[in-house]
Amino acid sequence: MNPIINFFRTKIYTAIFLLVVIMGIGVVGYVTIAGYSWIDALYMTVITMTTVGFGEVVPLDSKSKIFTIFLILASIVIVGYALSVITEYILSKNNVEELKHKRMRKKIESFKNHVVICGYGRNGKQAAIKLMAYKKKFVVIEKDKELEERMQLDGVPYVIGNANEDETLVLAGVDKASCFIAALPSDADNLFVVLSTRQLNRDINIISRASNESSYDKLKFAGANNVILPDKIGGDHMASLVVVPGLMEFIDNLSIVGKFDINIEEVAVEKFYNANNPRTIRDLDLRRKTGCSVIGYKDQKGQYIVNPEADLELLSNSKIIVLGRPEQIKALNSEYNID
């Protein structure tokens, strides 16, 4: 918890303690000095401390009046202190929250070629976890303010606002982002957000979820590069566990090694050498250097080759997909300074 908040809470506890002490002194004093009953003593103490101006329960003698003067003066000081501490605490808490938001906005403003996730539900949160594992910069847009504390605990950069408004999209840096994930539960909301995002950034890669298959073509027409149907994927996955259970468990293992461990990576060939002098997969010799194996190749046109031959020439603007244990992927990233 923030040390400033802790500091003020300690002062609040002190103020409450002083209020209880002065009230106890008042009650005991009226019982012993003025001869009041406990109820009358409590009543007299409360109206004296709050200075509401009600009359005395029983006329006071000289000693009781002197005690009342002491109680009034002490109460003014302690009650005033308590009110000032509570007010200062409320104001400081608001200032701390505002300071957090300013820092968050400044951090997001520095992002470029990042990912914007719209919605922090089941799909949005899962996407955020995966991006954190790959150390990708991203921002979450969420309109439900109740999820703000959860995003803070998860260490997620976020913007609280309605993604249907262009102002919110701009705050998240959509105009500078490289990818946008529309993970809202409503297909209609995703459709509107995809349209707005495509207008703000013509080159951004947009990935949207859809609940209904009928929304697939509409989202593609609105500007989504890829449309994911979670229910369809889930059904296919369950059926595959029946048909080829061993294979599916292996594939699941590729992404469930750990929250921050990865064992598959897609790397541009420019990371390995000067693409003006093409090399082959054999020339890279990644297996010996890092322990990783090349399992796929994506050419300049975006076409994939599974299990490419060792003599395949790697051209510029193409990528290779490598597989390895988490420590081998780390060795690969370290060897070639892959972010």
C-alpha cells in the first residue's frame, strides 16, 4: 500500500484514540464530579464535545462548570484535529489516485507499435497474460471502473473509458499502435470499435472476437484482419482431444509452460544476419548454438511452410518459427538480442 496513505491512516487511528479518551474522561468526570448517571454523563459529554448548545441535564456546581470548561477546550482541539486529519486523508487519497493516473497516461503516451486490448474480461485478460509473457507493450481499454483495482494488481497499463468514443481510443494510442484486439462480449460493440479503430489507423492489425458466426463477415468487412470465434475454437479443441488426445496435450503444453515462460517464437530473419546476403536454415545452425529447432517458415507473401528443409534460403522480410524449452528460447533471445 502507498506509504502516504499508511501515514494518514496512522494519524486517523491516533485521532480516534484521542476522541475515545476525551469522551471517557468526560463520562467519568460527570459521574464523579456532578453525580450524573452513566447515561446522563454520556449525553452531557456528547453535547459538550459537539457544542450543539443543548441545556444541562442537571444544573452544574462550580467544580462541574470548571470541568465542563476543560472538556469544551480539550474537545475543540481534539475534534478539530480529527476533522483536519480526515479531510487531509481524503484529499491526499484523491491526489495519490490522480498522480497514479498521470503517471499511467505519461507511460502510455511513450508507447509506440504497441498492442491495444479492448476489454478486460476472460479473453482480454488472457491476451494480456500472453503479451506479458512475450514482454510486448500493450494497453487495456476498460469502461468498468470496478476492474481498475484488478488491473493495478496485475500490473496492466490501462485506460478507463468507453472504447466507442474516439477520445478513449486516442488516449490508448491506437493511432500509434501496431495491433488492436477487440475482446468485448458484444459483437455489436466489437463491430463499432473495429470501425472506429480502422478509421484512426489504416495500417493497424485488428483482431476481433465474435460470439456468432453471422458476425464474422461483418467484422471482416468493418476492417478486422482476423476474427476469432472462441466457442468454435473451444468445440474444435474438445473434439480434437477425442480424436488426437496426445497431440492436443502437446500443443497445449506449448503455451501452458508457465505464466512468464515461452517455448515458441517467431523471429524476423533480419535479426540473424544481413538479409542482403541470404542464408539457409543450415547456415544459421540454431540447434547447436541455442538448442532451438526451426519448425516453420513464413515467406514474404505470408505463406507458411511447416518443417522447412535445412537448405531453404531465408529471404528478407520473411520469418522463421522456432521451438524450444523456455531456457533455450531465452538463449536464442540473448544470442541475437531479440526483444
